[in-house]
Amino acid sequence: MSDCFINGIASISAQPTTDPDMFLEELISYHENIFRCHDPNYKDYIKPAAMRRMSKSVKMGVTTASMALKDSGVEIPDAIITGTGMGCKQDSEKFLENILHNDEQFLTPTLFIQSTHNTVGGQVALGLGCKAYNVTYVQGAASFETSVMDAQLMLSEESGKNILVGGIDEIAKNSTLLHKLDGQIKEEDIDIITLLDSNTSGTVASEGATFMVLGAKTDKSLANIIDVETISEATPDEIKADIEKFLLRQGLSVDDIDAVVLGNNGDIKYDNYYKNLQSSIFSNIEQLCYKHLIGDYYVASSFGFWLACKIFATNQIPSVLKVNDVTAKNHNNVLLYNQYLGKNHSIALLQRC
Amino acid sequence: MAELREELKEKLIEQLSLEDVEVSEIGDDDPLFGDGLGLDSIDALELIVLLEKDYGIKLKDPKEGKAIFESIGVMADYISKHRTK
Amino acid sequence: MNKGIAITGMGIISSIGNTVEENLNALKSVSPGISRVEMLQTRHSDQIMVGEIKKTNSVLEEELGLQPLHSFSRTAMIGAIAAKEALEDAQISDVNKYRTGFVSGTSVGGMDTTEKHYLEYTEIEDNRRFIRAQHAGFTTQSISNYLGINGYVSTISTACSSAANAIMLGARMIQAGKIDRMIVGGTDALSKFTINGFGTLMILSDSECTPFDDNRKGLNLGEAAAFLVLESDSVVEKENKKVLGRVAGWANANDAYHQTASSSDGEGAFLAMNKALKIANMTAKDIDYVNAHGTATPNNDLSEGVAMTRIFGEEDTPLFSSTKAFTGHTLAAAGSVEAVYSLLSLKENLIFPNLNFKTKMKEFSLVPQTELVSKEVKTILSNSFGFGGNCSTLIFTK
């Protein structure tokens, strides 16, 4: 396995996460099951002329991409790889509604142009004038991880590259409400901080973006991505075995893991995937969760990568993340696991550099 | 005609999301594309729909738009001559 | 020359045929599949021509043996049909015997079902199963579940270059030893969403499209799915597999010029072709035939043509054609549809014609191959470009 280091990272989420000097010291509380991200001042990153047509996901994506590049000191990356579960949902939804409500008449191109899943990847490239490799992955909750896997593959083919990898998903008014209708989002509004103990089906929905610059080790390296794996479908016990096999391939066992970052989202129908691990192979490991802070969305798991980098950089674990009583002495190996509705499982191992 | 020109300026700002532009800043003869207001080919397509929807003028070939959308003044002349609503 | 990754199976459904064999027969007998819209309800049915698969959704359901209340969109159904044919062609019965992955390209995923049910979800509970089915990843998983593939599954959505990128990813993962076998390709069904979307860009032709013609008016949309089975050499050896051809070169570059339009110097296309030749360890002279993207929009054909003259030289450009006048532009599936046609060219030593061409373009002297021609073909370069500046090139060899 070739080296795949995170040399810069930035995340926009429902919490104030864009200030590099902060690590969840200040939290925003939410009391509705659909809530938007905490916006930075996009005008600081995007020129007004470029911004006039941009939907939320494009603004979030272009801004976090710019922050991550700045963090890494890389100006123009050698590849841009983006992941998104739903793509530019706001513009897709508006265009679709215009088609349906106006009987396919008087439609304008801007919404359609920006409805494609690769809009953010294309806009980042256009903004940077970057003519390199550019791909967008759309695989539900594994959209971000499949993007990271491509970057990792690319670094193994040709070392010395700097690869910009990002995940973006936005709330769209009506389409997100549909997820309430089909049971993906909880019926009754809750205090989001209580999400993990809600004992009801469904989760809460939000939005966000995380971008990272991956490459060879530098003095800015925050973490080493040892490996990432995605599994389309599996039972909780199969996942347990898959995690053990995953670690074995790295010459490790669960005992070598200092903390696990889990994607519990308070959906009693599917949190058993996590609980099955929490009560067995992870029972003696420090367990951390985050979706009671930022909600769930298809690339919410990218927040786990940001958390791991923050933990390595600050040697701190905000207590709000902790869900068991185990405290690791050092945090050198952090394992991430996430799934959504029993599908698109992802396992990632990050190591301190 | 002056009224139509003002109306067009307002519509332009709204339809093309020209958030930082005021009606008073658009001169009747200012070029809309290139060095003037800086509109592009996507805006031209938006304006074609605006002609159809609000004034009942249907352009078949997007290339026709180039001359019509030269400035607010030219656009207003064209609309007043060809409008069906 | 890069030996490349073995292709051991292929499957396709398009407006010119429901199987590889039917597609080959239509190409050989020069029977294009461009018609008026019949399966889909749209107010534009008299204004556009499309490449439509003349099967209703219920016929597709029956062919796949789907249960009532399934959540397959039309995109997923045609995808499953083509992927199944590819597995059968590769004589794979136990899909999990080797580490097997599935990568599909799609642009709008299950939009065809969304646009049908969107306004009624609140009233009709039974249809709510299609809410999740809109997502592109869901479409892919419907197909991978149908095939029994549960490990590495992903979807690439880079507009009209999606399937080409899926093939590229499969080849790269096998080359790196990450996986033994990949089913790769793409699927897109016709939808009101895309018909109206391309309509707003005013690039839909009201008659049969005419790629690379000076008087071209725009594209015909099409629907199709096509998949290839890629296998590592060790699997090919162990199983004593027939090899249909190889993916020997691949590249992806971005034009970074405009959200939808291609640059006038074809820079993105040039970079993609150039890099693909490098990966294949070939020079431009090694290419016998180019299966062009050739959508028949004024912008694409000019940009792609200029890029070809930059790669090959205006006088030395090899035989080339766009097969879009047969199938229409099948969006995310185009790259894999044309990969299947490229493999058929290699196998049959035939070059399929660029239909409806009459007048040479003013900007250069390039003239596409307009007749079916028999010729020894060893290497084919195939282009796919999309919105967002995405340009991809694949090179196939015997």
C-alpha cells in the first residue's frame, strides 16, 4: 500500500467547524429534524459573478475545497474527486417541479445545467482552471469513501500527486421532506443532541461538505489513511467479520485500535449494525459518535475523517462525542465505520503520522 | 418604451440573479454581454425563454439572440415590434 | 504497448437491439433506431427524434422476473438486462467465486420513476418505495443485488462520460490488484427531465442527427445500457476464458472551460486522448479507428474535431465515425455502448458508419467514414465527453 496522507482538510457542517482553531467547543442546538448547515461567509471565498448561479452545495463545495487547499498549501491539485449521495438536489428539484407544474414549458437552462451530480467537481475545476482527472461518485452513504478509494488507487499508480477529494450533500426543501414520508426521517421533531437515545425509527437530516487534500507525507500531514473499504450490503455479523478481516490485512487486530468513530444515527431499525460491534469487538475501545451534532446525510461520514484529524492534531476528545466509558491513553489508530439503512457500509483506518 | 426598458432591467436582474446590480446601473445602450454586464451564453438561453414566456416571441435558433440581446435598448425595440402578448 | 485488461463478456440493450447480436445485426445492416417518442409521455413528442427502446416497463419487468412492488426504475431494469447478458457472455455462474465488483455510470438514475410519481407521493403510499429509487446509487444497487454482487459497488456520475469512467476505474482497480473481476458500464433511460433539460440548451435536433456535418442541428437523445466484464489475467488463465479484447489505455481530463460547452481548441479532449495513448504506450499512428463522441451538436463536433486534428494531424486522422445516429446520445451509457461497438469492430473487422453525413465542416477537412467498411482493425480509440468539462478516452485492442 502506498502512502496516502491527509495534508489539508476542511468541513462545513451544522456545527461551527470551519474555524481551524476550534474543536467543537461551541455547539449549536437544533430542535427540528431537518436542519441546515452553519454557513461560513461564502463571499470570502467566491467572487460575486461566479456565485450568482450557485446553489448551496456548489457554494459549500467550492468553499471547503478552497479551505482544504489553503490548509495543505497546494494551489492546483493533480486530480479532483467528489462524492455526493444526491448531487445538486435543490436545482434538480426546482427543474423537475417546473417541468411538472408548467407542463414542460418555459423552462430555463441554468437549473438543468446545475442539476448534474458532477456540478461541484466541475465548478471546482473551472474555478481553479484545473484540467486534471475529475470524477464524481454517487453511491449513497459510501459516496465519500469510494472517492477516497479512487484517490488512494491513484497515489499507488503515481506517487507525488496531490489529490483533492470531497463530499457534498445539501438539503432540498421538498425532496428532503419526501424522506420523512418514506420513513427515513423521524416523524416527531426531537432535540438533535438526544438523537442517539431516541428509540424511534428514522433519523434527522442535515447537509454539509468536507474536502481533503491527499498526497505523500509532508510537514503538514494530519493523518495517514491506511486503508478504506466499502461493502454494498451485509448483515451485522458479516460486518463484524469484515472489520476483523480488514484489520488483519493491515497486520492489526481490534486491540490495536485506540478509538472507533461510529455513524450511529438514532434509527432503531439500523443502529443494531453499530450496537452489534459496540457490545462485542469494540467493547473495550473508546467509542465516539457525531451524528447527534451534525445530523445525517449521505456524506456525513466524511465528518469522521475530519474528527480523526482534529483528534490527532489536538490530542483532545470533546466529551460530547463519547458514548462509552473507555478512554484511550493515546490516539494513534482511529477506525471509522458507517452505514445507512443497512447499505453502503464503509470502513476506514486512519493513523497518526 | 422607457417603461419597457425599465421593466426589462428589473426582469434581467431577477431572472439572471444579478444580485449586486441595480436597475440604475444598467444603461439603455450598455452592452449586455462581454465587457458590459458580463452575461454569457447560458444567460442568452435564459433570455430566450423570457422572450417567449413574457412577450410571446419564440426564437428558433439561439444564434438569433445575439443581435437582439445587444443592449436593453435594442431588446426593447425588438420586443415592441414583435410581441404577441 | 500496454497489454491491457482483459474483457471477457459484454451485454447491451439499445434502440437498435436487445442483445449484442441484435445490435451487431442492426449495425451491419445499417438500420438506425431513431424514431419519435412512443414509450414516454411528453409534450415534445412531435418535435424531437429519439433512440428509444421499444419495450414498455411491464415487458422489462416480466423479462427480469421482478416481483410486484419492486423498486426498479427503467434505468435499473435496462441496466440489469445488459449486465446479465454480460455475465452470461463471460460464462460466469458464481459471481462471488472471485473478488467481484460492480461499477455503473448513470446521469439521472431513477428520475424516470420520480417524475412519474413525484406529485402523488403524499397520496399514494405504495409508490413511496420509489422515493429512494431516484438516487443514482440506488439504481446501481438494484442491479448489483439482482446479480448477487455485494462487495465493492459504486456509481460514477460525470454526465455523458460516466460509463467511460466506470470502465476506466474497473481497469485501474484490476491492474492494481485490488479486485479480480469488475462488471463495468452504464445505464440511462429516457426521461422528461433530460428531454426538457437538453431542450433548454437548444441542442436537440428535430430530425435525425447528423454528426460532423456542417449543417448539424443538434443531438437525438437515446436510452441504453451496456456492460463489460473485465477480469484479471490470472482469472482468465485459471478459467481458460475467451478474451474479446482488451482495455489498453484510458484517461480522464477536464476542459475547465465552461459548465456545459467544450472549448474551441478541444483542450480537454486533447489531453484525454493524449494521456490515454501514453497509458497504452502507443502513438497516434497506432490507432486504426476512432469511435468519436460525435453528438452532432455544433459545439461538440467542432471541439472534438479540432482535438483530433491536434492529436493525429488533419491529414493523418484515422478512419472515424460517430455511432450516435444509430442509437441517439445515450448519455451516461454512451461510453459503454460505444465500447461494445468497438469490441464488435475488433471482432468483425468492420467499421460502422457515421450516418446522415453530407457536408464537410468548414473549420477542417475531416470527413467521417460514412459507409460500412471491412478493414483489419487492431486498435480503437473511443471518446466520451460530458457536462462539467469531463473528457474521457478509452483505447481498446484485440
